[in-house]
Amino acid sequence: MDMASSEVRIRPVRYLTAAWAVARKDMRIYYFRPGNLMFGVLFPVFLFFSFAVGRDLPVEILIPGLTAMAMFFGSSSTGAMAIPTERKTKTYERLLVAPIHPISILLGQTLGGFIFGALFASVPIVLGIAWFGMPVASSPVLVLAIALSSFTFSTLGIMFAAIPTESPGDIMMLLNFVRLPLLFVSGIFISLDDVGDIGLVLAAISPLTYSNDLLRWAVGGTSYFGPAIDVLGIILFAIVFLALALLLHERVRKSDRTAGKRKRAKEAASA
Amino acid sequence: MDAIEAESLTKYFGELLAVDHVNFRVKKGEIFGFLGPNGAGKTTTIRMLTTLTRPSKGTARVAGYDVLNEPLRAKQHFGVVPEVSNVYDELSVWNNLMFAGEIYGMSRTERRSRSDELLSVLALAEHSDKKARNLSKGLKRKLVLGMALVNSPEILFLDEPSSGLDVTSTRLMRDTIRQLAQRGMTVFLTTHNIEEANLLCDRVAIIVKARIVAIDSPENLKMTLDASRSVEIAFKKDPSGLQDWLKASNRVNAVRKDGDKWKVFTSNPSEFLDSLVNYLERERANLLSINTLGPSLEDVFVSLVTNAGKGG
Ligand SMILES: Nc1ncnc2c1ncn2[C@@H]1O[C@H](COP(=O)(O)OP(=O)(O)OP(=O)(O)O)[C@@H](O)[C@H]1O
Ligand SMILES: [Mg+2]
């Protein structure tokens, strides 16, 4: 074996290639995990149809709502699955001892959820266009809406995954504790025109509101807030989630909280 | 510059002192062993050296880089085989190696040739397409070693490399470690297997209850006890006053009771035996068994562990 050291310099592009490596690995391993398919795919679809059936909504309202929901659950589930699972198997520590910046790890994990959500979201869009003759007022905005929403929801999942647990179920439960209430205040099931002042305040603090609103604009050409506010809103949430995710993950990493479970994993491994 | 330098490395987990002002230096190309009983602080020390755990006090430099201030640079120069075999169960052996290379920033061509090389060196080639979850414990351990070697690090950390391995796998693991060191790699390993430390290490630090109680080559460690080779004696019935007589004997350094046997540490076993014969005649005592023993690393270990225990 050639033991000569191969000096690796950290170039800016390394941040991205390392992130991409992490993302691809997550895509391979976690996309088809039952937990991800259950909470990320089936759950929003069933939930949506149980609300939409019999309400005779136009397709320009129906498809954006379904798309936004699909991403809200789909994009945020991958990280919530992957991170605690890897804490348990200790593969997470593989990333921590590799010469990659914590931002790359976080970005990679975000990309994993982002791509999952974006792919998942294109299903209702394509079906809507091909089957129900859904109009598209602006395809660039549609693409932008999907990209921004999926990214932001993915960072939401990553942020929650900072909770130092080794059980994906714990993260999913807490995430649903937040996702479900937000779902009902985001103007998907009840139009923002009908929610009153308090309803609007609640809607304003949900990233799903802006996602749904922007998608409606991209599809039907009309929306409540208008595209500028929607785009800004989503980006703002992405920044907040990402910053909090970085902060919380770093804090947990330095705190020995997850290291405490080492003994159990060791015993399990040698059993 | 040494490959690894630890200065007053200390770790508290809350109230619990897991590593207590540990100091050592590992030279380039050396195989350095951390030998100690369960819970002594071996893993915690490795985790501090590999940036996974923050020291409460003290510093460490790996490949010349401070692990707290320049972790990314330090990480470029070491590979880790942790206590638990952390492979991606869902990925094949090949893809595990490729991913390991990818996060070290190696190009696809580099990764391919390096992974091929490692598969053959570690005799994993026939398992290349198997998912890691289907590997036996020994094969998994080898894969973890391969993943740690992907970027040809200068320094390799191994936490109980042969734990859970059968005789053949253990031998292969040790041979591989030896070969790596021969080619200039610095190896830091932990073990609670005394024989492993004896066979493999250039120098051994014995760590007991968070503290290093001795650092030296296995041979020198044995020499520290050479001054007190031991004689093991057992009687049908202990003569009264035996212990006092043993302690008063001028050739005897220490006396320990091990079950029904007395272990007598002496610098000169033959003189001790002469005086023992006289004593036996005088007391009309019946000897059940007698054994003279050279020091083993185990004796050193046991004596250090028990002494550290007495000290609190
Ligand atoms: N994350 C943690 N939180 C609290 N205590 C810990 C943590 N990690 C280790 N300890 C404690 O620190 C002490 C040293 O543990 P460590 O794992 O370093 O020992 P070790 O020498 O590696 O033991 P073993 O041979 O069993 O692997 C033990 O008492 C252990 O219980
Ligand atoms: Mg240990």
C-alpha cells in the first residue's frame, strides 16, 4: 500500500463536493426507507385527499395546495430520518472526523431532502398539467417556487434533527407537532381571504403559507400576498432555519449529549 | 515534531472525571498502545484526539495541528477505526469505500484505484458487491479499517481494533497494522488485551481510572518488575506466622495472597527458595505446590492497576 500522505487542500469547491457526496449518500440510503415514505409521501397525500374530496375546488387551487403540502412533509422528512439513524449507527461520526466543514455536512443533508421534495412535488404538477389541463401562468416562477419551498422545508427537518436523539420516531413526532398545526393556518384548506386578522397573523408565521401562495400565483396567476412577498418570506425562513440548524447542531456536537449513548451502541454491536 | 502530542488532556462528563491530565507523545512511525481496563478512559482519549469530544482541559496536537483550533487540518492527516464498526449497512462494500474517499475530496479515479487496492490488501475483493449489513463482524471490521485508510493517512487511530474478532481475523488485523507501521504510518490503538499490546506496540501507556500510570516499551515495562520476579507457593495448611516471616525475609520485596496461593515478589528467587527450605524444615510445614514465574506484561498491568486502585 502506498502510505504517502495525499495532502488535501480545502478549496471552496470542496464545501460543495463534500455536501454533494453527503446528499447522494442520503438519497441512496434514506429515500426508500419506510419511515420516509410513510411520513414524507403517504401521509400528506392521504391527508390532502381527505380534505379535498367533495369540496369541488378548482384545479388551480387544488394542485398548488397538494404540491406545497407534499414538499412540506416530504422535504423535511429525509433529514429527520437520516440524522438520528446515523447517530445510532455512529456513521454520523464518520462525517465528523472527515476533513469537511460542518456547513458542508448540513448543506449535504439539506440537499438530500431538497431533491426528494422537489421530485415528489413534480408528481402532482405533471399530473395536473397532463390530466386535468392545469394552466401554468409562469413556469419560471413555478420552478422557483418548488426549489425555494423544498429547500426551506428541508432545512426545517435538519433543524429539528439537531435534537440529540438516536430515534427517527422522536424527531418525526416533534416535527409533526409543528407541521400539523401549521398545515391548518397556511391557507391551504381555508382561503386566507376568510381567516380574519388572527388567522392572517398565524398564516404569516408559517413558511407553508408563502409556498402555497407562490405556487398559486405561478399556476393560476393570482395570490394573496403576491410573488415578491412570498419569495422573500420563504427565503427568510430558509435563512432562519439554516442558521438555527447550524447553531443547534454545533451546540449538540460540542455537548457530549449524543456521545453518552456510545456504550449502548457498543453493547448492541457486540451482542 | 511528534505525530501526536497530548498535554494535560482532561475530560469531565459532569462530575465524572473520565480522563485526568494525560500527557504523552507518539513519534512518527510508532505503534503506540493505550492499555487499560473497561472505563479507564481509552475511548474518551481517542475521541478527544480525533476531535469528536472536546477536552475539558489541556490540548492535543495531531500531525502538528491543534485539534481544537485547526480541526480540519488535523483531520486531513488521520484515519479512525472507532470502537463500533460504523459502516453504511445499506451500501455495498465498494460503495462504502467510494463514499469514504469522496468525503476526503478524492477524485473518482483516485478513489477507484485506491478502493481496488484496499480490497485486495484486506482480502475483501470477493465481498465487494455485498451490502455491508450482510458482512460478518470480522469483515465489517476490515471494511472499517479500509475506509479509514482510503485517503492514505499518516496517522491511524484504532479503538479496540480486534475486539470481537476470531483468531484468524485478529491475526490479519494485527499483521495489517504492523505492515502499515513498517511503511511509516503512526498507529495509536487502544486495547484491554495485554497480549495484543505486547505483540504489537512499540510503546504502551497503561491507563487506569483516567490516569496514565506508566508509559514505556513492553520490554521495559516488564523490566520494572524484573527486580521482583515472583515465586508462587501454596501450603496444605498455612504455618502460623507465615506472612510475618515472608515479609521479614530480606530477599522479599512484596507478598500477595492469591486465593490459596502466596505470591512472593523477589529479586532473587533462588536465594529466597534456599531460605524457604530452611523455614519449611523448622516449621515442619507441608508444601502443596511451588512455582517460579518471570514477569509478564500482565503482572505489570495487574500491579499497576492494583496500585492505582489503592491510591484511590
Ligand atoms: N458521553 C459520556 N457521558 C458520560 N459519561 C461518559 C461518556 N462517555 C464515557 N463516559 C464515562 O467515562 C469513563 C471512561 O469511558 P471510556 O469509554 O473512555 O472508557 P474505555 O477505557 O474506552 O472503556 P472500554 O474498555 O469499556 O471501552 C467511563 O466511566 C464512562 O462511563
Ligand atoms: Mg472504549
